[in-house]
Amino acid sequence: AGGMFDFGLTLPFVAITFLTMMAVLNALWYSPVTAEVDDRNKKLLKTLSQATDMLSKADEMQVVYTAQLREAREKASEAVKAYKEETSKSIEMQITAAAMARETNAAEVKAKLDADMS
């Protein structure tokens, strides 16, 4: 007896100790840790879901604000264009009136000079 693989009662004792330690660790350590990890994962998924919802709402708001901004810019551009047209018409009318007044004054001065010369 007593060969290389002569375990005797050591092998069953080690196997029983190993299985007992597995059961104890599973009950006292792995189950609570697994429960905490699962709770953490649920909270993370909830937070991620909320962040995704907020991001989609922000995207929708950005689209709306961009459309409103484009519309406001178009209105402002039209108002500037109308103001430029009105201003240029007013300036043209003033230039025409000044030219007519100048020609009238020139004709009066010419008539006066002609009258003085004769």
C-alpha cells in the first residue's frame, strides 16, 4: 500500500470542505454582491434611458428652435430689404426734387440774366 495516488480519507474530506466553502461563499458573499450588481445595473439602465429621452427631447427642441430662427432671419431679411427699397425711393425722390429745384433756379437766374442783358 501507500502508492503515489493513495489518498485515503483526505480526498473526500477536501471535496466536502470545498463544497461546504462554495455553499457558504455563495450564501454569504456572492448572492449579496450579485444582488447589488443587479440593482446597480437597473439604476444605470434607468439613468441611461432617462438620458436618451432627454437627448431626444433636446434634439426635437433644437429642430423647433432652428426652424424659428430661420423664420426670424427670413423676416428680418425681408424687413431690411423693404427698408432699403423705401430708403432708396425716398433718396431718389429727394434727388429728383433737388434737381428740379436746381433747374428751376437755373432757369430763373438765366431769365434774370437775359432780362438784365437786354
